[in-house]
Amino acid sequence: MLATAAERDEKMANSRRRLSQGQRRELFYDMEFHPERYMVERKNLMVAMAAEPGRPVPGKQGFRILEQSPAGCANDPFTTSNYLRVRVLTGPSKGSEGWACSRDVQPTGWFVM
């Protein structure tokens, strides 16, 4: 599921690179005011990921990033957040593994949730 989404995101980025500067400006303007036109597949991915079994992780627990997916996890076309597969290293959730959105993880290595 994430691999397919990552491939799709990369194809879209490549197609945007071939546009002229004026065409890119028009596209970005349209994306800003009509994100629903560009986010259908990502929204479906986010719904599917949210439906997967999950476990709440209280804040201030250390973790290790096991894998990074280039698939986006934000609900707007400009945010570059992506999915991370992590293992919790400390606290009551120690040993748990799962996917998190990079925007929900603090750079210091602690879960924000």
C-alpha cells in the first residue's frame, strides 16, 4: 500500500518538474485553493492507514526509526511529511512497532502523541 503510494507521489513530482515556471505557478495556486483535486489517492491511503490496528503511545517515549516511506501522510499537497515505521524503546509501550507520520514525531526522537 505504501510502496504504491510512494510510486504515485514520485510520478506526480516528476510530471510537475517538466512544467514551465508559469505552469508550475498556476498548478501550485490551484493546489492551494483546491487541494481536494490532488489529494484523492493520498486521502484514501490515510484512511486505510488509520483503519489499521494501532496503539496509542503516550508522550516522551524514545523510539528508533526502522524504515522511512516516501509516501506522504499529510492532508495537503504541500506538506512533505512521510510515513515512518518505528519501534518504541522506552516506557510502557516498549517493543511496540508501527507506522507514524513524521510530522507527529519530534526530531529529538520522542513521540509527540
